[in-house]
Amino acid sequence: MGKSSAAAVCVIGTGLSGLAAAHALAVRGIDFVCLEKAPDVGGIWRRPQAGEEGPGYLSLHLNTAKQLTAYSGFPMPDSYPLYPRHDAVAAYLRSFAEWADILPRVELGTEVVSVRQDPDGAWTVTSRDADGQVTSRNFAHVLVASGHNTDPLLPDPLPSGSESFAGTILHSRDYRDGADFAERRVVVVGLGASAVDIAADLSRHAAHTVLSVRRGLHIVPKQLFGVSVDEIADAPWWTRMSFAEQRRFVEQALLVARGRLGDYGLPEPDHPIFSSAVTISDEILSRIRHGAVTPKPAIESFDGGRVVFTDGTSTEADAVVYCTGFRMSFPFLPAGVPAGPQGSVELYKRVVAPDHPGLHFVGLVRPVGAITRLVEAQARWVARIIGGEAVLPSAEVMRKEISTYLSGITGRYGAAEGASVQVDVAPYLQELRDE
């Protein structure tokens, strides 16, 4: 194993967030290297076409408008539709990397296996290349932009009888294309973004598609009043509203646009909108109304080749696809970073690890709307910190900010792990500008 000094900064990952971080560093003339375990840049957007394992599938499209998802100063092509498909987004990200002259700083096929802080405060990053060669290098700063949708989350335990189920049980991470399930009977579990996308995709190929939903979520179409919902969230008239006014406006707009979810056979949400992640979909309600997808409650048990639901009904099934999300997983980082003992992400301004100077995160947020402006703002701030233009407060002050933020999040969203990364676009951008 070799060990050497290296560039000042190590960026881990070259998806949308990693490329934004690299660009911000390059603009300020800060020396860096990007480590990417995949054969090319682009993150989850390039994986479906490449046939690689990961949280992507062939029907994957943007849920946010292209003009708000594009990087500032580098718009997506005019030829792109408002919501481009994954391969178009991947091509755009690679063209951005070329335009920003990032590619010469990227080491492809290089997996980070360990990030540890030395007694002198420097960071030792150990990586393994495609040939199995292990290398350790020292950096003053590490930017983690590798995403966190890597460790599939399944019910534990699975419903009784699952071990003898005659069909196939898989996680959405292993789903690629509805055509793989042609003329098969499939149950999709969940109501998040991947669940509704996969159910809609399957319904065009499978003999029968069932959507099993344990808890109701708010389903929001991609557009309201003919305008992309993330464009609405970016409009000055929207940001001038109070939170209560925004909630009332959307609730009324949804009643007009789609009516009650109970009328589709789905459970009504047990919480007001913006108290949990919303599901963006133009398709799933239409597929239900056309009889292509059949809603059912949670799975009670498996019985041979049948899936039994909590209402006592059952269906024959050849496959069950669990779209039940992911655990936040950063196996290369020290224990307790970035998630604390309670499982919540504990980062100052959702970026800085207060007890680990020099360790920063870009893209570990979940907004209602496009994330690109947020990661660009995070990346610019981190670049200013590294360049000495911005100064962080004491660790005690940072921990107090984290505690206050998490208290507010828990009051609004609950204590679920994923809730700790929820942000509101406009207020969060203002926070970063103030920094």
C-alpha cells in the first residue's frame, strides 16, 4: 500500500453534488482531486443505462424542472424536455464536467474505503483502484458528496411466510425495467417516489400490478396551474407567504387538481402537507383510475404464491418489489459521522461536522423541489471556508445550531432518520447566503 501527500482537498463522488463541489473549488483555484468508484461521472443518473446496481431504473426522469435543476451558468440544452430522462441528465452532467474542466482532476474506478483524521488534524483517505491497488493520501479537507442511497432498507423482519414465498422478493435498488416482469404479477410496496414510478412502469408490462401502501402520503403532480411545482416554490409571491398560507394554498390546489386520495383507494395522509416528504407524480393516480394499478393496504403475510394484505384480501404474485427506502450509509467514515446516536444527521448548516474540522458534506439535504441551487450554495460556502474567506464559529456554537434545527425538524416531521435532512429551499438558501 502506498502513502503520499496529495492535493489540498479530496472530493468523494462525482454525481450532481460532487461536480458542484469540484466546480466551486476550481473557480477559487483550490487544488483538489475527485475520487469516483464508477467508470464515469454522473452518479445515479448514468447507472440505469450502464446496467449498474444502484437506486436508478430505465424509466427514471427528473421530477424537477430542467431550468432549476441545471447548474447556474450552464443551462440544459433547449432540446431537452422540461423533465429529461436519466440518460439525458447523465449526458448533461458529463458535459458540465467537461465545460468546467473537472475531468482531469477525477480518478475513476477508485473506491474510498476509509477516511480518518490524524492527530495533527489532517485527513488520511485510503482508496482502492480498479486493479485492487490500495493507496493512502493526506488531505487538509474532505468533501463527502457520494450520496446516501446505497444501503437498501427492508422491513425487519419481513412479513410471516416470506421465507417460503414462491415468487421473488427484491428491493427497488435491484429493479431496472418493467419489461423484465412482462406478463408477471407484481406487488410494489411503498408510496414514495420510486414506488409510484416503478408501479407505473410495471403496469405497462406486468399482467397485474398491485401497490401496497401502509401509510398515506401527499401525492403532488409535477405541475399545478400549468407551472412546475418547483417553479412555484421559487416564485417571489410564494416565498412571501407564511408557512401556514403556503400549506393552505397547496391543500386547496390539490383538492382541485386531484381530489381526495381516498377516492383512488389510497389511504388519506394522517398528517398535513409539508409535515413529511411529499411524493411527486403525474402518473400513479391516472394508472389507478385506468385500472392498471390496484391499491391495497400493507402486507400481512405470504402464503405460498399469494400475498395477503391487512384487510384480509390476497393476490397471486410472482414478485414483490419493496420500495422502502435506504439507510444513510457512509461505511468509510468514522463511527457517529454524520449521524449521531439517535440516527439524526448532525451537521452545522447541514454541511459541517463540528467535531471533525476539515470534514464537510455537500448534497446531504432533502428539499421539496430542485436540489441543485442548494448544493451549489453549499459548495461555494465550503470553498470559502477552505480558502479562508469564511470562518466557522466554535464547535459549541455549531452544536447548539444543530440542536435547535433538529428540534424544529422533529416538531414538524417527526424523529425519523430521513427527516433530519429536510430543508425548505428559500430559507435554507438565505441561511447559506448569510454565512
